Amino acid sequence: MLLSSISSPDDLKKIPEKQLSQLASEIRARIIDVVGNNGGHLASNLGVVELTIALHRVFDSPRDAIVWDVSHQSYPHKMLTGRYKDFSSIRLKNGISGFTRISESIHDYFDAGHASSSISSALGLLASWKLQGRNDKVVAVIGDGALTGGMAFEGLSHAGQLAENLIVVVNDNQMSISKNVGSLSRHLTRLTMTGGYQGFRRRIDGIVERIPLVNRYLGKLIFRMKRGIKGIFFANNFFVEMGFEYAGPLNGHNISELEKFFEKAKKIRKPVVIHVMTKKGKGYSPAEMNPSAFHGIGPFNTSEGTVEKYDSMSFTQVFSDKIVSMAEKDSRILAITAAMSKGTGLDAFSRKYPERFFDVGIAEEHAVTFAGGLAAGGSIPFCAIYSTFMQRAIDQILMDVALPKRHVVLCLDRAGAVPSDGETHQGIFDISLMRSIPNLTMMTVASRNDLEACLEWAAWKCSGPVAIRWPKMSCSSEIPGFSSEPEPGRGVHVKCEDYAPSVSLDFEEDAGKAFVKILIVCTGGMYSEVLTAARRLLLGGVRTDIYSLRFIKPFDAEYFYAIAERYDGVVFVEDGVETGGMCQWIESLMKKNPLLMNKRTKVLAFPDRFLPNGNREDILCSAGLGSQQIFESCMEIYTSFDEKK
């Protein structure tokens, strides 16, 4: 087996060219097998196998840097840079990341995970090297999807005037280019990429620059002539206009062709764009036929290409169904997403109401401001973006939605703990980032009925901006209160009679201990774990009620005080960071209230650190938020009371 013999790119360079197709097949087989067991990004990784092999055979990583945009397509890169033996642990607890990580390898220059940043990162690295006198190359590999992000264009604009040794590889796995256009493009590429052509052009430029007096006028003339020639032969080529040399489109699965052009690009003293065409899911027919479904996927049956189905409904599916039914009643309701129509559940809406659906690409900032514009025109836009990606649009929420009080509904999927994707994808920062924004209402939901009630309220009862957050998980069990119409600032008080009606509630003194009551206050995304802990406490004779924080902002403090004063201790549980979080703030309010200041309290929230790989339970337990830890925190308060109060 070739793959198992590779521990570094140097080993890859020793493999004869005629055996590279076998290596590519081995890489694909390994990816399919491991992703089938662990879940992960399948189609994107299968599409870049030959590209990755060619890059590591031509460039000298880590001396030359290869920067993967998003880096969800870095699985082949990981296996070719010494992580083959650890690859079976990818995305698991204590395993390697599904994205590039500085801590894993000297071949990973950046901790990636969000799109459109590779060119800026690569350019900064290159500029630093240049100042140190280094002349090594930096290669940024970016997909056509990531090029829809504005940051990518900002990086290109700067790179065109700054970088000599930057090579941008555009991995195009969607665009279809006809043979005639492709042939002409390849012909022009061969002409402009040859060392002779580049050398001739530099000599002419050097001669013109040394001509005194005439230089000012002759230089402008020659520059205009060159621009005119480019305009004829490179019509509509954005990269050339930005100051890049352009090569492509190339067959991204032809290693020999890729290596040839990479070698040429290494010799050019200008920034270069190499445009390659790849097929997502290549080598695995289910992924080739449905690359969207196999982009990011859970464990699946590799022989049949089928994913296990679950009986319980996820919050994402509830949102998907509800927004379609609401749109049937109200033509003002529109839906927006940033290249995540399937992930956010808007694919059904897009099929039924294509004229009312907008996928703006990987452009979260534009999505939010665009939503503000739609609201200004009288529409009710629902802007659905993962919590981790909504972080990019905080300024737009502030300036373009909250300040003018636009009626925009921000739907934050994947809030709280996010399984498997690691540090870059946890949705734990939205509460602390957004609860300080004026005019913005922020809600957190605990069940299917809760989400449906909050969506209706946000659309038809609220006139300003609303953010609703929900986790990546199946919906929790219902209690009647979750179906009630939201009252601004007030949560849902869930008593033990509601969630355990069949359990005896005869709480007598046990061994002399006076009856102690505990209240658990939680964000909706933690309700499932809180409920598990509360039921266990109840079975142990500890009366535990729950207050589900439907509203993060506004918060009806007086209503909460009236509830909290009935309890001896309060445990706060939040699926957001503790620093600047909701529960820490409520606890501080209690300490200022004379009637509540002596209550025993404890706050459980995410610590001030990034969270590694793992399933939901792994992540919560590592942060002290598992159901067992919630139970133990309540028991600490319970047992802290003297036998006589």
C-alpha cells in the first residue's frame, strides 16, 4: 500500500508518476471508510485528491506554505503530511480535527474553519516573509463558493499590488466551461505562463523604465497597449484585471498537467491565479450524484451510500416546516441564507417559493444588510445563518438592522455545542456578542412547540429585529407552557408536576433535613440536559423546577424575582460563554436584590476557551455542562443546607 508508506511530502515526491493514480484511489478509499464511520466532509475531499498530490509534489511544504480556505477539504493534505495513522480519529474526541490546526502539524499554518479568509492569511504570511528576506512561495487554495465572500475579493485586491510569490488556486467544482472556451483559455495560458514570455516582458519593462524623459509618456503608451492586448485576449477575466497572471481552466484530476503549471507558476515574479476544475465526490458515485448531501454528513452506510434516519425531529426540520407554512399565510415572508440552504432547513422553502428565497453565497455580512433592505421595503425577511457564521455580521446587525429597527428575523441554527466540527464551529458566542445590541430582541427555544410559537411571535407580534437561537439536536419533550404565546421578557416556568406528572410529589422531611427546593434556570438549548438532571433529582427526593429563558433580551426581572424567591437555591445553565453571558448577569441581579441576595446560586456555562472535537455529550461534559454535572451542582446546593433551615 502506497499511502501507508508516506509520512511526509518528501516521501510523496519519491513515488513514480505511473503509481500516482493508485495513490489517489487509496486516499479516496480511506476517506470514504473513515467518514462513513465518523461523519465529516466527504464530497469536497474526494474532489481535491489529485490537486493535493500535485501541490505537495511541486511545492516544498512546510517551507512553502499551502493555505486551505475553510480547510474542510484538507483530509488528503493531512494524510500526506504525516497524519495517516491518526486519520481514523478525525473529528472524534481527542482525535485530529476535520480542519487544519496549527497544533497538529508544521504543515498547517492556520486554524481554519470559516470561508474566504485564505487569500488574506496567505498574503499576510507572504508579506512577513518578504520583510525577512525569504523568497518562498505561499499557495492559497480557495473554492469557487468561497470566492463569493467579500473578504476574498479584499484579499485579491491587495494581493494584486503587493505579492510576488502568491499563488491562488481556484478550485472550481461547479462551473461548466465549454470545450471551445476551455481550449482557447489553455492556449492563452501556455503563452503567458512560459518563462520566455515573462522574461521578455520584464526586459521590455526594464528598458522603458530606464529611458529618461521619454519614460513618462512611452511608459504610459506601452502600459495602455498591454492593457488593450489583455482586454482582447482575456475578456471578462477578473483576475487579470486585478493584476494576476491567469492559468486555466485546468483539469483538476490530471496530476501531470497540474504539476506542469505549478512548476511554471513557481518561476513567475507576479501573483498567479491557477483555475482548476474538479468534481465534488469524485470516485464515489453517491457523492458524485448528490454532492450537496455528501458535503457535510454524519456516519453513513458506505456500501449503499445511505444515512441512518432518526424518528425524532430536529430543530432545523421544525424551522423548515414552520417557515413554509407561515409563508403560505403571509406573502411578506421571505427567506435568506448564506450558502447554507440545506443546512439551515431552507431547501424546502426554496423549492416552494423560489421567487421569495435568496441564497447570497458565503456572504453573511451582505445577507444581513440585504435583509435590512428587504425589511425597509415592507417584507418580513427570515435570515437563517449558523451561529458561528453570524459572528461575521455583528456590525451589520448593529448598523443596518438594529439601529433603524428593521423587522428582520435572524435565525441562528447550530447555537450552543456543535458536534464534531471543533473549535471554529461552536455556537457559544452569540449571546454575549448580541445581548448588548440596542433594539434587538433575542430568544432561545427549548422544544418544537416553543420554536413554532417564537417564530410566529417574531413574524407577527414584534415590529423590530429579533434573533432566535436553537441547537443542532433533536427536539426535547413538550410541556403545555411551550405552546403559549411569548410574553416579552418572560420565560416558561416548568414545574416538576409538568415534566413528571406520574411521580409522587409527597415531599416530607427526610432524616431530619428540611424540605429544600431548587430552581434550574436555563437557555433553551440546555433544556434537554437540565430535564434529565431534574428528573434524577426528583426521583431522589429533591424538588427541582425549571425556568426556561425564552427571552434573553428583554428580560422581565420582576417576573423572575417573583419566581426565584420561592426557591432555596438557583442553578443557572447556559449554552453560551459565561463571560458576558445571560446567566452570569441574572445572578448579579439577584445579588443586588435584598430578597434574593442570600440565595445560594451557581452558574454553569462555557468557559473562556475554545472547545475541541467531540459529540454533543463530550463537548458539554468537557465544559462542565453535562446532565451529571448539572445534577451534582444542584446536589451541592441541596446538601449545603443545615438540617434545620
